[in-house]
Amino acid sequence: MSSVNEDIKQMQAQIEKYDSVTQFGVRVQVIEGQGSTEGSTGSITAASGGKVQGSGGSYDAGWEIGNWGDTLTFTKR
């Protein structure tokens, strides 16, 4: 079973390999810190102490745990 922390590690590995994670036109180069879990949804937000940084500034990230590649969304902070 996947966890938020496993998903975050996978996102970080993709950033390390490809220099970014891009979803729906938002390109993010930094994903750090703690995530949080609510049901089957994971997130990294200012409230969770996480950092999601891209060329457009800071974002919150949300996704379906274990399926971040298809469901990851970024919301401008």
C-alpha cells in the first residue's frame, strides 16, 4: 500500500531525474517537507510544513495516494 511519504519520494526522484514535475501546465522543481493524508488523498501545503516551488511561485499539491502521476494538481498559494 502506498503512502504519502512514498509518493513524495517518487516525485522527488522524478525531479532529480528530469529537473521537474509538470502537470496541467504547472512546472515544479522543488517538493520538500511533510505531506498530509486525508482519506485516500495526499497533499503538501503550507499547513503541513511542505514546500512546493515552481517557476510560477509557491504551490500546494494534492493527489490520490498511489496514483500521483495521473491525479497530481498544483494550486497557487
